[in-house]
Amino acid sequence: MFEKDIYQLIRGLRSHKGNEREYIQDSLRECRREIKSQDMDHKATALMKLVYLEMFGHDMSWASFNVLEVMSSPKYIQKRVGYLAAVQSFRPDTEVLMLAENLLKKDLNSPDKVTIGLPLGAIPHVINASMANSLLTDLIPRLSHSLPAIRKKTIVTLYRLALVYPETLRPAWPKIKDRLLDENEDPSVTAAIVNVVCELGWRRPQDFLSLAPRLFELLTAGGNNWMAIKIIKLFSTLTPLEPRLVKKLLPPLTSIIKTTPAMSLLYECINGIIQGGIMEAAEGTTDGDEVARLCLSKLRAMLVVEGDPNLRYVALLAFAKITSSHAELVSQHQDVILECIDDADISIRTRALDLVVDMINANNLQTVVERLLKQLRTAGKAPEPTDPTTEDRGTHDGIVPRADEDDEEMQASIRPKEQKPNTAPPLPDDYRTSVIERILEMCSRATYAHMSDFEWYIGVLVDLVKQCPSSPATGNFGSHHTTASKDRPPNVADAVGAELLNVAVRVKAVRPDAAAAAQNLLSSDRRPDFFPSAGSGGQAVLASAAFIAGEYASLLPDAEAVLTSLLQSSASTQQLQASVLASYLQALPKLFAVLTTRDPHAPWTSTRRTTTMLLIARIVHFLEPLTLHPDLDVQERAVEYLDLMRLAAEAAASQQTDDDEESGGGGSSYAAEPPLLLTQAIPSLFSGMELNPVAHAALRKVPQPEGLDLAAPINGSLQMLLRQADDYDTDTDEANDEVYKFYYDKPSSSVAAGYQRPAAELLEPPTSASKSKAASASYQDAETEPLDREAAERKRAERRERYKDDPYYIDSERASGTSTPTPMHNILRSSSNGEELDVDAIPVMELQLDSKDIPAAPRAPSANDKKKKRPRRHFEIAGDETLEGGDDMPSVSSSASLSSKATAGARGTKKPSLLEVDSSGLSALSLSDDAAARSGATGRFDVERRQAEEEEMARAIREVERLRLEMQRAQERIQPRGALAEEGVVVTRKKVRKKKKVDTLSEEPAAAAADDDDGEEGGTAVKKKRRKKRKEGGEDSVASEKPAADERDSEVPVKPKRKKKRQVTFDDDDTVE
Amino acid sequence: MINAVLVFNNNGQPRLTKFYTQLDTAVQQRLLSEIFTLVSARPNSACNFLPLPPLLAPSTSSSSSTAEQNDAPSLVTYRHYATLYFILISTSTESPLALLDLIQVFVESLDRLFENVCELDLIFNFETLHAVLGEMIVGGVVVETGLEKVVEGVKAQGRVAKRPVNEGRVGLTQGIWAGR
């Protein structure tokens, strides 16, 4: 029967190498049998084995009742096995827990001191709210147990009780506090209390201020470092509430920092000073300055100390906390912090990276980024992206208890392992991604506030493309900045591309450089340079590069080469992602337009015609296969542009050239013009307004004009019109075919010029003066004054004049009428209709790179100086365009506020972390000095409330009773009048009454009154109508209401008659419900 | 507070698992293996703090107030002694360096109880291992950091460490402190 004990199981496990699974299954079967045995010894042994196997992931929840049996064993040895099993295997849904309650109570009151320890250790693991209250009465007396060991465990157990049921802390806290204040208490009990108070403290620091003197005493008394650390941590939450503490704490903390041999205590002192805001609070005083200097020098020393990476790690954590308030102090130690970026340990690197991101300013940005870049360059990519599925055992079936592989090693006592390499591992891809993301974040922070050299930045971006990890990995390696990077595209190369594009759009001055960079990226002969591996690592950047090349084609150093590169990519189209290809397709006609119109005044010679035709032919050749591309976007664009190109080819072919004219003997003075399709129509497709960055929230801020009903059909007779149009279409296709006309009739030049007008003008009048101003918009901010309000005002007036008769133009002034110009009104007005489309009115702020005021003069890009580096060039950076007002969302940080909004939304549905013990219940529980009084008050209040509720209930019941009686009386009055059967009514009433009792009280009088009315008039008028209904419901109601009816003795005798007379019933409104 | 204490060997086989919240066995195992993956990849020269394993990583959408973060486990501290890894998962209210000392006290107590402890001792006496932990941490709160008192407390429970019979004990000298 009894197979093996725990040692035999373990030994057996070790000797069954290779078939452990089988062995375990066998053992589990054995355990199942043994645990049912009557012999408690066998039971306990089986349980012990189960607990051991549970550690390896073999569920033992099925044995929970047996656990309880063993727990209740009178023998201590068995009991403790049971308790261990309960701790290890009970889950929140374990049902036998309810049965355990009495056992726990009994063991808590056991005379045996050792036995008391068992429930004390187990309760924190199994406690739930319903148990907490009943166990409390047994736990509190344990606080004064003679053994310190039991006292301190009781304190902690009480704390866990309070976590699940905060009210339990109210009676327990005064006793715990007494223990803490008792100077003769065992020091280890005091330490345990301090631990608990520290856990409680950050939730409600104000309640613990009164303990400050005692805690201070304990801190200065010294002795227990662990406790001192906890006290300091507690104080760091108290100091913000009690500024006087700062002065008191400074001397002891300083002396601890100077004297303690324990590094942990030293560190926590510094940490406490930082977190408690002591540094800020004491700023200016000599002590404060001294302590700040002391802290930073100690932290610095921790960073440079040899051989202890832990200190480096925690020092970086501390530095990170200081940066938010004292960034300049931290950047003084930039040198040592930057060393940590290259630390061999990835944990340290990540911390350093986090820190550095917060630390950068205009001066150190380049240094830091160069350093990170160098790291990326030199580290080399991870040899092969380590497949997480092979390495991460977490994704499959957990740990199989294997036979131990070599016992020698296991018996070897502890010596450092040498076999592990001490060199830096190759950078894992996620870290690499994370670094790239951070670089982008640092550089682009606050719309490039720290960026002083955009040419350099473009170089960095191009460099980053090479460093993109070959497999798309999401970053955030061990990062705390996860939310910040959440909105980014999944692939980091996308992010790099987006940055490149962002710079190109925002910083006009470096557009040529950006275009050149795009050309480099696109150029096919340099492809292996940038995208060495076959993986699609950096390729996503090509989409942005192609867009830049297309959009700013006129700035490209060699547009033709770019076009060639794009066209040659057809050789490798299979490798290009569809999104990249789509971007290529979009860029092609733009490039084409630039190439064909490069010299608008050049005569249309046959040479030119031939080159144009050749160009078209090449593009067509490229496009043709793509019309069958599986990606719909690519396919659509290919089809569209293919047709456009064919039209262009036709136009070019049919257009007479100079030479033709001459040979045809035309007038020699006449120079043939290139086809307008090429010079005007196609370019105008792509040259509209300047593309400007638009804030995330801008669209949302466009106010809906008054009187605009989006739901209303624009034209009520749309259907009719459509039908008419159908008819119309058939007979007048020629006149209607404007497209045909446009292409084949020689247009007058004004047609092309006017082509883009309406839409463009609505948004931005192409007056050159205003345009340059709008383009130079560098920063805008909801708070800043418009640069030139008057000018804008004037322009607005002009525009109003111009559009006075335009029905599509909604005038803000006109719309908002003549109400008083209060500030609110101004806000409303500024956010109302027409003006919103006025780009010029967006406030313009100059970019201030230095404190000096630099006029934001647009700098004409010239090809000559773009290679030259200037020490300080001032770039204008176009801020996001948005609309003022409407929303109080600051435009620049719109994405940030968006994300914060998202988090605010998410907070409600926040999923607690896996191991989290929720203590939020405690935050509502007050324990402060007058806790006793207050708790008394609230207690009384509770009682009062309950009493009030009960009274109300009683009153309601009385009321119901009264109404019932009234109705009965009323009915009795009715009865003699008409010879109506009261029986049916009685039944009805009963139903009503029953229902009312459970119903809310407020309905009662009304419902009762209604019933009364029905009772009166129903007898005369309504009865016939309702009879039918009544018959249907009758059967059920009789059956269900019989018992209720029986209770009312007086009615019982008449009951049988009911059925017979039912047809004359007059009131049934509630019965059938 | 401390959310979990884990001990496993160089192969990731658990020797002690203690979670101060009730957790499904399967989830426990996943967490264990995630941490093992992280910890086993670290060179000895690395520091003793791990990035959060994926299971514990804060759900990205919820970076809520610091108050709530104090409840969530945010610190994974480990120490490596010969064949064993000792891991503490804790919230930010604990001091990282102090936790390292706590592990040290834990191991020292074991060493005191077993006289030159090795992994085999812990395998065969995992009940004692639990008892030692129970003397130091109750419900996630540290109740004792003094070596003497821990040892005393365990001995008072009558859990005399039993050496497995027939198991050879080779080369257990040098003490557990040769590691870090």
C-alpha cells in the first residue's frame, strides 16, 4: 500500500533520467491512492509528495479536501504538512476554504506555541474578505502573546487582513501602534511593525505623521539597517506633508551617509533625500547645499566604483529620479553616466539609456547620440536573431522536472561560475530597437527643441537605417517608457523614415539635404550599403525616402538617377513591401513631372520629345507588371499612373516639335511649345500647396459651423436628380465629356492656371507674402500671441470682402453676430467658422534656439553651402498646424495628451499586474491620531445609517399594510354595490402586495393609488375589456398564489368560489403582468 | 512588499516557489521559466537586477499614478550561488540593495542549519526551506532579518534538518559565500 516517502520520490525522480514524465504520472497515481488512506501518516506523506510535484507544475487542486484533513491532524508534524500544502495549493476559488475557517481559529488559540505559528503563516495566503472579519477576533489577542515571534507574525497577518478587508485595521491599529510606541518591545517586533507601517504609509501618509517622533528615535538609535531603510522610505513619503521634518531629518541623514558602513543604507538615505523632496525643500540653506553635493558625489562614486555593477545600477536609478527636478546637476556628471551606456550589462545600459533620454539638452545631445551610434555600429548585430521560441521556455509547457544532469555540480559548493563569458553579448535586437527609438525620441523632443544641427541629424538618421535590426522587433527592452513608444509604428525603420520625412517637411532649410539623403537611400547601387541583410530590416524607411524624393523632386541632386533607381527596383519588386512599392509608385509621376518641366521655356525639340518619350516608355514598362500586383493599393496606383503615362505619351507624340515646324516650312519665329499636358496638367496634379505638419488634434478642433446639419441630405431631390442625370447622360455625352475636352481640345492657358484654384484658395490664398509667412511658422502654441495680429486682421478683412458673395465662405464675424466681446466670446469667435480655415491666423512664434531673439527669416536653400557645416545654424522648424481654442489640448504636445487621455481611459479598466496585491482599499481608511474618535464617529454613523435604513423599511412595510387595508375596505364598500366577486380581487391584491414588498418604496403610494382608482372605476367601465386577458393569466395566478392566500385566513373560505365568478372580475391590471 | 520568492538551479528546475498572491500553477510555471530565461543569460559580472519578465511587464496602456504602481511588482532581484539562483520579486517599496542582503541572510541561515549547505540539502529538505522562509517573510512582509533569530525560530519548530541518507556529499567546503 505505502509505496514511497518523499525522499524515495525525489531519489526516484533523480534516477529516472529520460522518462521522468512517466515516473511522475506513476507517482501521482500512487499519491491519489495513498491520500485516500485512513492512515494519517500515509495521507500526510502523499500530500508532501504532491506539494513537491506541485512545484514542478503538477496541479494538486483536486486534493484540497485532503489538505484540510491533514491540516486538522492533531500531530504537529502532519499538521505542518497540511498547512504547507494549503499555502502552496489553495487558490481563490478553492471551496474548502470555508471549512478551514474554524480550524484556523482553533489553531490560533492553540496552547502550543509552535502550532500558533502555522495559521499565522498560512492566513496571509488564503485570506478572503469574509474570513477576515471572523479571524480578527482571534488574531488581536495574539498581539500580546508572550513570544515575540508570534507577535511579529501576527502584526503582518493583521496587515494582510486589512488588505482584503480594510475595516479590520480599525480595531487592530491602536494595538499595533501601542506595540510600536512601547520602548521595551522586542526589537524584531518593532522592526516588523515598521515594515508594516512602511507598507501602509505610502497609501495614507497623513495618518502616520503622529508617529514621526518615535520613528525618528528609532532611526537615530540605529542598530537595524533594514528597519532604518524602511523608516527612511516612510519618511520620504511624510516630508512632503510636513516640511518641518526636513530640517529635523537632515542632520541624521547626513551623518548616516557619512558614517554608515552599509551601502544599502547609504543608498536609501540618498534615495530618501531625493524622493522625499528634501533636496528641493532644503535648497538654499547651507545644510541643503551640502547634502545635495554630498548625495551627488556619493552617487558619482557609486557609478565609478569598480567591480560592483549593482551600485552602478541603483545609482542610475537615483540619478533618474533627480533629473526631473535637477537636470543641470545631473548633467554635470554626464561623463560617468555616459560610460554606463557602454556598460557590459544590459540592465545597466537600459537604465543609463533611460536616464540619458531625460538628461539631454542642446549642448550634450550630439555627444550622446554619437556615442549611442558608435555603440550600435561597433557592437555588430546579433549573429542570428535568437529565435525567442527556442530560447524562451515560457511559451511552452513549463518546466519538466528532469533528472538532475550532473550531481557533481549540484554538490559542488558555491563558487563563481567561470564558463559564462564576461564579455558583452552582442546587442539583442530589442535593445537595438530601443536605442534607435530613444535616439529619435531625444532628437525630436519638443519639436526639435534641442536640435541645433539638422544636417547632422539627417546624417544620423541615414546611419540609423543601417543599424536597424534585421527582424522587426518591438523595442522597449526593460523599459519604463513603454507608453511613449506605443504610438510608433511597429517597425523601427518606419520610425526612422517618419523622422526623416518630418525633418524634411518641418525644416525647410535642410530639405535639399533630406532630398539628397533620400536619393542615397533609394539609389540602387548603394543598396547593399544600407540594407545589407536580406531581411526587411531597414527597408521600411524606403517608403518615406520615396515620398521625400517625389515631394521634393526639384531639390534632388539628381532626379534622373533617382527615377532610374526607382524603376530598377522592379528587378527586386518581390522583395519590396507593398507599402514601399506604393510609395514608389506615387513618387514616379512626381519625378516625371519635374524632369519634363525642368526648363519650362526650352523649346519642344525633337530631342526633347524623344527623351520624354523614352522616359515615358520606361515608366510604362515599370508600371505594366504592377497592374497585376496582389496588393490593391499598388495595383490601383499602377493602373492610374499607367493610364496617365499613356496619355502623356500620346500627347507628346502628337505635339509638333520645332523641327517639324521648320521642316514643314512654318514661321521660323514660332517656337513650338511642349504639350500642355506635360507642362501644366501633370505637374499641377502634384504641386498644390506646401505640405505642412498638422497636429493630431487639429481636425477634431475644426468646429462645426452653426446651422450645419450633417445628417440632413444636401439635396433633398437627389434621387430625382440622379435619375435625370441618367437620362441626360445618354444623349449629350460629347458636351459632357470634359475630360475629353480637357485633353484633346487645346486649352487656353487660363484653364490650367485656374485648375487648382478653388480648393487651394479656400485654404490659403496663394499671395506670396502671406505664403512665406505661413511657411515660416516655426512654433505655435495656444498661449502665444499671434506674431502679427494686425496683419492677420487686415488679411481677414480682405478675405471677407473677397468672399462676401461666395456662398461657400462662412464668415466668422457674420456668423457670430454682435454679441458682447467677452473673453469667452473671443474664444468662441476665434474657434468659429471661417477663420478656422485661415492658415495665416495661426499664431506664429519664432523658434528660439538661443535666448537671443533671432528673426525667423526664411533661408533660401542654395546648393552651394549645403555641404558646409556651420557651428550654429538656425533652423526654423515648422510646428504642427492646428486650430486655436475649441479644445484645450495644447497642440504641440497633442500626441502626449492623446496618450495621456488614453491612459486615463485605460485606468478605469486597468488590469492589475500578475503578482500585485491590491492595497487600494486601505487608502480610504483613516487611521490618524484621532482615529479612535473618528472611527467611533464613523462607526456610530454606520450604525445610525443602518438604523435609519431599518426604520425606513419598517415604515414602508407599515405603509404597505395600511394601503392594503384601505384597498380591502374600499373593495368591501364596492362589494355590496355591484354583486361582484371579491374573491378575484382579493387574489389580485395579494399579488400586488407581495410584489410591492420587494419593490422600491417610492413606487408604492402611486401604485396603490392607481390600484384604488382602478378598483373604483374598474368595476363599472373596464371590466369587459379585460376579461379575456384575465382568463389567460388566471390559471397561473391561482396556482402560485394559493399559499399566499392561505396566510390570510379571512379570505380562505371564499377562495373556491373564485373560479366560477371570474368572468365578472373587474380589476386585473397587475395580475397579468 | 515582496511578491514572490523563487529558488531554482542552473537548469531552471525549481527548488522553492513561494508566491504571496494566489496564482494558478500554470502561471507560476510560466513566470518561473520566463525569469529563468532572463537570469540564465546574464554573465556573472552583470548586476543583480533583472528587467521585468514579459508576464509582469506593465500592460502598456496603463501607466497610471505612482500610487498604483507601488502595488505592482517592479523589481526582480536575484543572486546566484553556485548551482542555485535565488530570486525575489518585489514592489518598489522595497530597497533593491537591502533585498540583496535579505537573500544573503536567507542563504546564510540555510547554511547555518545545514552546515555547509548545497543544492541537495535543499532538494531533500524543501520543507525546511519553507520553514526558513516562513521565519523571514510572512505574507510578503519581512518579519526578521537577523540571522540568529531566523535560525532559532526554525529550530524551535523542531524541523531538524535531515541529511538524505546514502547521498554522498562531496566537496561542500568553501562555504556558500564563495559565490556572490
